[in-house]
Amino acid sequence: MTAYILRRLIATIPVMIVVALFVFFLLHLTPGDPAAVIAGDDASPAEIEGIRRKLGLDRPVWEQFGVYIWNLLHGDLGTSIFSNLPVMTLVKQRLEPSLVLAVATLVVAVAFAIPMGVVAAWKADTTIDRVVMGFSVLGFAVPVFLVGYLLIYVFAIQLRWLPVQGYRPLSEGIVGTLRSIALPAFALGMAYMALIARITRASMLEVLSEDYIRTAHAKGVATRSVLLRHALKNAAVPIVTVIGIGLALLISGVVITETVFNIPGLGRLTVDAILKRDYPIIQGLIILFAGAKVLVNLLIDISYTFFDPRIRQ
Amino acid sequence: MLRTAFRVWLAASAVAFAAAPVVAQQPKVLKVTMHADVRTLDPFWTTQTIAGIHGLMVFDTLFSSDADLKPQPQMVDTWTVSDDRKVYSFTLRDGLTFHDGSKVTTKDVVASMKRWWQRDGAGKQLFNYTESLVAKDDKTFVWTLKEPYGLLIDTLAKTGTSIPFVMREQEAMVDPFQQIKDVVGSGPFVFKRDEWVPGSKTVYEKFKAYVPRKEPASGHAGGKVVKVDRVEFIWLSDPQTAQAALVAGEIDYLENPQPDFLPILESTPGIKLDTHPAMGTMGILQLNHLHPPFNNVKARQAMLYLINNADYLNTIAADKKLQTLCFSFFGCGVEMETDAGSEIYKGPKDIKKAEALFKEAGYNGEPITILHATDHQYINPANLVMIQQLRKAGFLKLDVQAMDWGTVVSRRTKKEPPAQGGWNIFITGTSVLTSSSPITHTSVGMACDKAWFGWPCDAKFEELRKAWAFAPDIEARKKIAVELSKRAYDQVPYISFAQWRNPVAYRSDKISGVLSVPSVPPMWNIEKK
């Protein structure tokens, strides 16, 4: 097991090197100039050139790449061109809202989707099944931002139960955090609910037709126990895989949700940096996101061994 | 056990959710959303307007513009001008203190002006006519000009972008192409660095030791009396969410609501929209004077027969109350307003005449490269209108290149021919305030290599601009503005396609005392009910 984890960890190194190379050259080959953004609309070409020189953007790309890699190897993600703050400081400021939103979304999605999928499979081809599958189609089809605006309109503007926007940090109390994260988590969770519910249903249907389930029923085991102890556990591997894929998809979903609900997280930091061509932030964040993705995949792979002991061998 | 704990947690959460107040508002905290996020703390380092708004909170100015855009003293107490209009002597008023407790002296003023004029267009102009700027003693400084340049006071009172703020000498000595590290001003608010989250929130607290002028507040001038304890700039990048936050009372003030949402805001009880006569944006259809066909004046003049000003207004600002059909290069509703020379542009559109002029210019159906920013609130629809108008002409071959605004900003600096990464046309905008002076209106300048993107070149126009700057009074400037306008319509540096106002929206049931200004809204004088 340890050797397996070590092998997987070592395999991440070339992945991260390729990501670093790709990110740097893609950004520098993409049109756009932070100096022009800094200078503003009324600046003259000479002023823009002056700023470019000061930022070192007039140096050859290979030289800039060398500096970037050297700093990266020393754990320095760089300094934001605009705010003049270290990228790591900005990431630390934004990490909590994004993590809380991601965890809340997953909790909401899993808590609703798995029971929905299990019930849909149990009551296959009934009205309940069709309602659940109808909801799944809707969850996929309706964009996150639209769900967000609808939730804001109903729960924040009409009913005034929850805030329109903003994030209350955990340090100010869990209730404030939950209130601020409730609508975004539901908006973002809709698509994942749909995805996980469908996979749970499909996987459960396959397992429910197995002989050992029929045997369990024949032995008089309670339906609840058959569904949760026998069927769900054996249907778990594809569900866990989808949750893992969902975590990766969450990164892109978070960008939109954070913008709509004004959550000061990593998603918004990424979009703002791209629009302003704040290269150090974009590079730093993509490296971090890639690292997170690799780690999640690793954790998912390890989790398989708990659900299916055969994988350990 | 776990199940019981979960049930208890669920019940407790439900009770807490129901019992918690909807909006936890702190007393005397003004929550505002500006048009952009404060991302840069040095107002000289970038010309972005948001940096000016931040600067206005923290730093003070020697002069300020009042509600009528007339310059008024702010940090300056008294001043004298020599008979030859070349020597200005200024005395600072009493009680000026930086946020660290140190006194403001003329050393700080002199160093600040020297840093500012290296980064601002109007400042550079002023520097060109400056013989010397020296501190006579701690309270008096003398500004000596080489020639009787008439815009010294106006330039010091300028608002919009690159406002000449006064910093501490130690910050003012920093290379203007590098950002300052400490934000210590002598303005009415103290910047809270520990609470700054770029891209999310910027916080200011009332500077208790600030001594405001005795005069009532007017525009940016007069007494800067702070009536709240704290101001929070909350950055809401999504216009729909910003509008909803104002409606729900989560913010008190929204600087730049999207035009689509104005009817909703107007009909919401407790929300007021406010505009200033000189507030607004002017559209600019920028032509590249370096490459065919627009390196030939005939082709530029031909565009006046094709572009219909009113079409843009209806697309960008559908509300008639916000529209001004303006044919003045220097904006409408301001002192320099003039439509002299605009007869062709104002007249009926004439494709045949346009085609004839393009032919005279040697146009043979070469592709015209248009940089189309598709992600910008008003630039995208303006581009769509222009493309339609040009396609309707039938004889122009267009090469429309869709991109984000960030790419346009970079690409427009390229002087190469369009086929090698250059361009022929891009659309942008400028504030009416900036364009109201031929000196600050950089897009209208025709100083060849030193001109704005598009690089128009006309010595006669530049001579007139200089004469405007040296004119002794407003009447003389107005006369020269007429000549400038005629020359601009003859040379067509760019085509101005619309003027529309962008009102601010605020909760009049929660705040009062909002000052009416055309740009860079001040946060003093506002009282939270």
C-alpha cells in the first residue's frame, strides 16, 4: 500500500513540471499586456513601455521563465503585479471561502443525491423514479448562474431569509458562515446532485439485480438493510469516482458561483487575474489547482481500496 | 449516538438560521460598491479611476473642483500670482496632518508634485512649462513657470484620473514607475491595510484628526466632513448581484449600475438615482492614422458619412433621459461644448459620398481590421452597431477580430500594419470630464508619435491646443475650442459616437448628503440614518 502511494506521488512530479511549462508559455503567448492595463485608458504608449520595463516584461521570455522556475523551486509563487502582495498571501486570504463552499456543496450534493439515487433505483420505473430523473435532467440543463439568480430573487430579495451576497468567515461564527454559504452551496450543488443521483441510480440498479441481493431478500433481510448495507456499499466505487470528478469540476463551478454570490474565493481571484493579465497570480493558482487535482485523484484511488479490497492486491 | 448528535446539530442549525437577523448592519458603516475593485494602492502608479477614488479617500489635494467644476483651494489657504502670470506663491492652511501624526509640509507637497507630473498627461504638460517648484518654508511654496501657462490651478484641481495628491515626502520620493509600500495620507479617511482583501473588500476609517475647511462641501471642494465611522468598499463584480444587494439593502451606494437595471432601481422604494450634468461617457471610434485606408484624411472624413451617432445611443443607453446626442469633441453639458465643423457628421448619411471619398483615398477593398472587445458592457454593443453600419455600406471589406478587452488594450499599442498584428479600428470610451479639456483629453491630441493610440498627426491642431492652454480666461478658451473643433472635424482624429450618463444609485432611506460629482465620488458628507 505504501509503495503504491509513493509510486503515485512520484508520478505527480512530471505532471506538475508539464503544468508549469504549459501555464507559463500559454500565458505569455496569449495576447494581453498587464502594463497596458495598469497604465489605464488615458496612458500614452511611452508610459506603457515604461511600466513594461519596470515589470521586467520587456525581457526575453526564456529569461522570464528561468526566474519563474527558480522562484517556484524556492516555494515562491511570485508577487501580484497589481496589488503588490505575494501570491501566497492572496491565496491564504481566499482559501477558506473556497474550501467552505466546496465542502458545503459536496455535503449538500451527496446528502441529497445518494438517497435520491437509491430511492429512484429501488422504485425504478415508478413516478418517484421519473421525478428524480426529471430533477437530474433539470439540474444538468440549468446553468449555475441562473439557479443562483433565482435563489437570490426568492430567498434574499422576496423572502429576505438569507443574504444576497458576501461571505462571513468561520471566525465570526458558524451560523453566519452557514447563512452566507447556503444559497451558493445549493446553486452549485444542483448540478452535482443531478450527476451523483444518476450515477447512484444506475449503479444501484446493476447491483440490485445481482444474485446475492435476491438471496438477502429471500433470507428475510429488511429492505432498508439490503439497500444500504448490501447494495449501496457494492455500488460505491462508481459513485466515489463521480464525486472525485465532481471535485475537479467544482473548480470551474466555483468561479461562476463565487462571482454571482460575491464569495471572495480562489475562483474569483483566478478570473480577476486573467482579465487583468496578472501573470504571477494566474500561474500560481493553476499550479495549486493542478496540485489539488492530482491529490484528489490520489485520494480517490486510495479510497477504492476501502470499498473493494480486491484492488489492494 | 452519531445519529442523535446529527439530529441535535440539525435542530440547532435550524433554530439558529431562523433566529439570525437577515442583515447584520453595523451602525455608521457606509457600504459602497464602486465601478471597480481597489487593487492598486498607489494613485500615481496607474491612471485607473478606481485608484483615484482610493486616493481621494486617503490623500488630500492642493485644490479641488466644486460642483460647477470650478477650482477651489483645499489644502491651500491663500495664494498669489505675479503680474506676468508666471510666479505662483501658495501657503498651506493650518491643521494639515498625516495619518501617522506628522505635519504636512511644503517638502511633502513639492516631492508629491514632482512624482505626479511624471505619470500624468496634464502633469507632464505643466512640467514642460515649469521653471522651478521650491519650498520657501514649511508652509509656503513657489511655483515658477517659464511661460504664462493658464492651467496651473485647473490642473491642480483636476479630478477623474491621476489626481495630484499630496503624499509624505518619503513615499513621494519613490520611483513613479514603482508602487509605494505605505499608504499614509492626510485625507479624511485612513486606509486599513490589515482588512484589505484585493478583489473583495477595502476598508477605510474616519481620520479623527482631520481638520476640514469651513466652507460647505460642494463637489470635491469645501469641507470634507466625515459623518460615518467607517467606509467599506465591497467589490461586486457581477452587475446583477450588485443591483440585488442594493435592493436588499446590503450596500448603501452603487457607483455604476448597469443601464439594464436602472428601471428596477428607479422603481424600488428607498433608492435614488443621481447624475451630474458633466457626468457620463463618450464613445470613441478610434481610427489608426498610420496605415491605409485611414492614413488618408479622405477615408477618415468618409466615415462621418457612414456613422450614425443616434444608433449607438439607443443601443447603449436605451433610457432617453440618459442620452445626449452630442457632436462635441469636448463633451456636451460642459463649458467647452461646441459642435463647430460637425455639419457632415450631423447631416444625412450618404453611402455614395463615402464610397467616393474612400476611392479618392486609394481604398481598393483591403480588409479593415476591427478589434472587437466582446466582453465589455458598452464597447461590445457599440462594435456591433458600427460593424452593421459599415457592412451596410457594402463596399468595405471588414476583418472583425473578436477578443477580450484585455487583448484590445494590448493590441492597440502595436504600430505594425494590420496584417502583422496591428489594427485599423477599435472602440473605447472616455469620461465627459476628461474630454472637457483639450489638454486632458488625450484621444483628441494629434501629436504624431506622442499622440494616443491611432497616432493622429496635425501640427496646426497642436498649436491651437497650446494656445488654448495659454488663453487668459474662459471666454478666450471657448473661442479657441471652436477652432479646435473645426480642425478636428476636418482631420478626424477619431469619431465620437455618443454621450450617455451613468447615474449612481443609493439608498436614500438609509443615507443622505451624497455629493453630486461627475466622477470619482467622495464619501465624506454622507450621513447614515
